[in-house]
Amino acid sequence: MRPIGLLLFIALLLAPVSHASGSDNKPPLDPVALSALVTKANLASPKDQCFLYAQLVHQMTLLAGRQLSEGQDPSASLRAVSDYTQKIRAGAGKDNKRLKNAQILMERTAFRLNEFLHSAALDDRPILESTLKNLNEVQNELMMQVFRH
């Protein structure tokens, strides 16, 4: 193997592995963009709401993770995650556009929330655990919907 090829191979082996999409590495939306996404999701047709609420769950999870890392209380963000997760659950039986995309995004979001759980303080863990449990349940429901279609 050539020296450059060997160095590239070693660099790829040592590179950090990301288990989620590139969008997971972006910071959460700013408050104005987040508010716009909330409005868009609330006003969207029922077919579009599932994916938009999944985006909100993802963004609010990223925000909660940032709050945890900065030593702030993530409770309000995690309650919003639970609220939007319940909205997804309520609309899961409807004919949804981009259902598979919503399911994948929820799976990645659950993965991220699990990462936050492992690095969180003991005081923050109960709300993270209950939010993660709800998120996993809804993600499984979405997966079952995907397989039914």
C-alpha cells in the first residue's frame, strides 16, 4: 500500500464515528426559527404534521442537550419534546407524507437523547429517562406504520 493510502486508511480508522445524520451535528435552531417551525407544524395539513413534529422533537432534543452541557435546566425543552411526541402519536394512524423520514429522525433523536442521558447529572436523569421512553415508544409505533404501508 502506498504511504498516502496508508495514511488515509489510518485517518479513516481514527476518525470519530457519527451514528446520526449530519444534521444531528448542527446546533439547535435559534428561537425565531424554532418558533417558525412550531407555527408551520401547527398550521400544516395532517399529512405533513408527523414529519414537522418529528423535526420539532429533534430540535428540542438538541436544545435540551445544549442546555445540559451548559449547566442549565432542560426541563422545559424536554416537556416540549414530550408534547410534540404525543402529537406525533395522535396523528400516527393517519395517512402521512414522509412517514419513513419521520421514523428515521425519531430514531436518531432517541439515540441522541440516550447519549445525553449517559452524560447527565443524576438530578436530570429521571426526566430524560421518561422522555426517552416516550420517544422510543412513538418511534416504534412509526416503524410499525411504515411496515404496514
